[in-house]
Amino acid sequence: MKIFKMLHFKTVPEDYIRKTAEFAQVALNCSRAAHQTALRGNKLSPQIAALTPKVRAFIERSAALCEPEHVHVCDGSEAEASALLQLMQNQGTLKPLPKYDNCWLARTDPADVARVESRTFICSERERDVVPAARAGQKSALGNYIAPNDYDKAVTERFPGCMRGRTMYVIPFSMGPVGSPLSKIGVEITDSPYVVYSMRVMTRIGASVLEALRKDEHFVRCLHSVGRSQTPGTAGWPCDPARTIILHRPADSEIVSYGSGYGGNSLLGKKCFALRLGSVLARREGWLAEHMLIVGITDPRGRKRYIAAAFPSACGKTNLAMMTPSLPGYKVECVGDDIAWMKFDGDGVLRAINPENGFFGVAPGTSSSTNPIAMASVFKNTVFTNVAETKDGGVWWEGMGTAPEGLTDWKGKQWDRKAPAAHPNSRFCTPAENCPIIDSEWESAAGVPISAILLGGRRPEGVPLVVEARDWAHGVFMGASMRSEATAAAEHAGKVVMHDPFAMRPFFGYNFGEYLRHWLSMPQAGRQMPKIFHVNWFRKDSEGKFLWPGFGENSRVLDWVLRRCEEEDCHVETPLGYIPKENALNTKDLGNINMKELFSIPKEFWLQEADAIGKYFKEEVGEDLPNEMWDQLMTLKKNVQNS
Ligand code: OXD
Ligand code: MN
């Protein structure tokens, strides 16, 4: 086996931050001569020598495969961050946004702008581990399967020598507060300084994680390369879109990603680890890894409860996570905006942590009226990607207000107003600690107690504002039958309504039928089961106008949810589940709301919906679908027919 190349700068010189590019280069890359000397003497820097054997072996194998020029183990220090920023400015990946405090703008290659679901695969010995029975040997909407041989082939076709001439960064990271019993550790190897910098924001990285690894050696191996660019002119944003692939092998706790530098394709802690591998770990260990935000809500009497909520991307998840309630006396505090890891504790309480450390939020649509809290969070220590740039070194995106003159669009051209100035999936990457309403318990090692779970989607037609599930199994059925209009976060086009069970469709790490079985197994003696609700902020009237104002007014729905958690008798039964009793939803001072239409349950629509759900279950899941789900569907049909 080829000897791996490894070097590390041990202590950061005093003038590290002040020095320029040249210094950053030396600091991060070490000189070739020193490199050779170290190899000859077979000397490892103390930091590398101190790594656990498993981490060293991972670095060694990755370096032998990718043949980087240099290896740098990230310590998470401020000096390291400054050096990365300097390096990225030199390479043309980032530019400063002088209008704000330590904010940066990246423009990706226009071919590398979203998650590529069609190139995202899960590997296992048996296809059935990943793909439900109904789709055996075919393409599945619920998980792309790749066989071990093809997995290995995909790696060997892409990775050998892919980091030649580049630095290989090693990022030890923790998903969740370091040391929490609910947290997990990963090590991401990447050749992208943008990824390193973003991982600093989105996860906890560095020395404390290495320390934790000394106690428990298990970690998820994440290997990432932007690839050897085939496209000319992509120096600032190297990528290989034609050959992009994102691979997961849950049985080996391994993620391998090639060709894309953006978002969930490259920040491997997020969707790849926290959801795809996370869901497999959760099933194995008896907990839940979900695509859910977590918020704490305090009512006017000072009673506080936490809820988790699953919505597909771009359904206002970050807005709900940072809501400014319009109802007097209510307070919302944010624990997380995207992912929840939840486990029942010894007292039978479902406890949740946010495994992330930052927000990777969709910029367009965020404004001081839709999400003032996000706007108060993002203008410090933030990396913006693919937003438009203003003349005075600021940012702009659609939905932020009137476009100022002289905008540069996300492609770096003067904006001609013919297409959006900011890419619809442009993002801010912001530390969670910037959020003025971050919950005091957001880093609690024990997690926060969850009283209710909300499920939702963007449903312009037929689906009431809020419906409470009759019981847990009914709630699981609601999750299994979730649908929503497609979003810009992935490569789907148009506004089609897609099935997106539990908002997890692109993120299941294993057979969806088994996932449902896992959810159904949650109620056990002594456990306090959260109530489950389905919400839809997006219902429209016959003229295409929203029936509900949304945003801060959604606190009115949360108020009803909390009152239901207190077992208040403020509900009535419908064919779909419980909805608020007449006048039970607080609409005071809201003006003219057509409550009748907002809560109507059109018979024809629901018979069709039930058919569509049945078709989906049959064609996508088949015999792997738990019988309870068929029973629930029958109940729905019967209820609607009899209504
Ligand atoms: C996200 C997504 O980026 O769900 O959070 O796509
Ligand atoms: Mn998400």
C-alpha cells in the first residue's frame, strides 16, 4: 500500500491572521520540502500521532486513494478559519461582503446548485434493505439502491488521484452537543475549503471531538471530493457535475460523495449522516432521526412545551422555527430548523436534540416581514451562496423588498431582471448562536421534551389548516401519506404535488415499510406519546388566494395544539381526525377569514386523495407496507364516504 502523506502545522504563529495569502498557503498546505522530509523520517505531527488508530487508518486509506498534496487535520480554531477565508479569497471561491460583519459570498458553478437526488444512492447487500418490495429491480421514489459492486466501481472510477495538487482536510465533527448521549461523531475528509468552513458553522468540529473519540472510537466515515473539474473556468468553484454521485453504506457507517461542493451533497453531516445514516442507526438503536424542526412555545400562562415539525424543504420550516407569534403573550424559541434526533428517556419522555450547529436556510422569501428573526441572525459570521450582490457589498434576494439598482446576480453578471437575481435555492449558512431567540436548552445534552409532532406540506387544495390524529397509528398514517408541492432544494421542476412521507422521501436510509414499522413500534408501556397533527398553511381559495395569512399568525394554530396537549376539550371529530371546535381557534383581530373553506373536507377531493395514497402505497411499497397503514386507509375511505 502506498505510504500516505501526512503533515500538520502544530502551533499557529502569532502573526498568522495578519499575514496574507502566501502565508495561508504555507500554513494550510505545508511546504513540499517539509513534506518530503517528514515522509522520509516517517514522522507524524504530534496531533496526527495522537489520533485514534481508526481515524488514522481512515486518513491513511483516503490519502492513498485520493493522493492529496497535503493533509490538514482541522482543529476548529479561529486562526484556521482566517486561513481558510484567505485561501478561498485567493482561489476566487469567496468574496467579502463589506456591508456586514464577517460575511462572505460564494457563487457556485451554475451546474452545482441543489441536492442531486437522482445521483444519491444507498448501498446494502440486499436491495430490499433499501427499496420496498413493490419496486424490486426498478427505480424507487423512496430510495435509490446501489449494489456493493457498483458502489465500489463508482468509487474507483472517480476517486483515485482526485485530490492531486490539493489539500485534503480532515474534519472531526460532532452531530449534537459534544459528549451528549444523543450525539454522534463523524470524520469528513474533503478537498473543499468551502466545505470545511461551512462544517465549522453547521456542526461542532475540532479538538473536543477528537477528545470524545478517544472515549468512544466509533465514528461515521465521510469522504468527499469536489472532483477533478472537467469544465473549464470553474477554478473558483471546482466540481464535476457530470459525474456527481453521493453514496451511503449504512452497514459500514460510510458516506462517499464526489463531484458537488454544495449543500447537502457536500456538508455530509446534514442530510447524509443526520438523516440517511441517522435513520438506520435510529432504527437499530430504538430512536428517531427525522427531518424536523424543534421549537419551544411558552403560552401566556408561562407554560412551556416543545414541538417537533416535519415539512418538506421550502414549506416555511425555518420561518416556523423562528416564528414571531402574533398572539399576545406567546413566545417561540428555536432549538433547530431542520433535523431532530429523538429518543424516549427512562421516564418515557420523548427527548429531542438538534444535531446541527447552524442554519443552512433558503434565502429567497426571507424578509423582515416573513422572518425578522432570521434577518436578525444572518448578517454576522455568515456565508451566503448564490444570492445577488448589491453595489455596496450587501446581499439581496427575491422577497426581500424592492430590488436596488445595480445588482449583480447569482451568476456574477449584472442583473438584467429577466431571471431571478438570486438562485431559488440560494442559502445562508449561519451559526445557530446568532439567532436572537435560540432556546436556552438548545444545547442540552439530555434534549428537550417533545409534547407534539406536526406534519405538513404545501397543499393548495382540499387539506384543512390543522387536523389532529386520533392516535399514534393514525398519526403515522398521516406521515406516510404526506404530499407537498415540489421545491427548489432539489432538482425537481414545476409545482407538481409530490408524495413526501414524513418529509423524508429523499432522506430514508432504509426500506420505507420498515421505517413505518419502526414508528409504529414507538408506543410502549410507560411512554408518554406526543400528539400528532397535520397542518397546511398553504390552502388557496378558488381565485388562487391564500385562505390563511401564515407566518406569525400560525401561532394561533400552535395555541390550539398546545391546548390539545393540555387535553382541553376544544376539538370536534371529522372524517380526517380532530379539528378545532367552532370558535376554538383564536381568530381575534384577524379580519375576514373564511373558516368554513379553510376547514372544509371536500368529499370528491378526499376520495381521490385516498385513491392516490392507496396507489402510492401499492406501487411504491407493496407488501412491505405495515397492515396498520391499509387499515388506516380503509378507515379514511369509509369516513369520507359516510360524510
Ligand atoms: C434542506 C432540504 O436543505 O431539506 O434542508 O433540502
Ligand atoms: Mn431540510
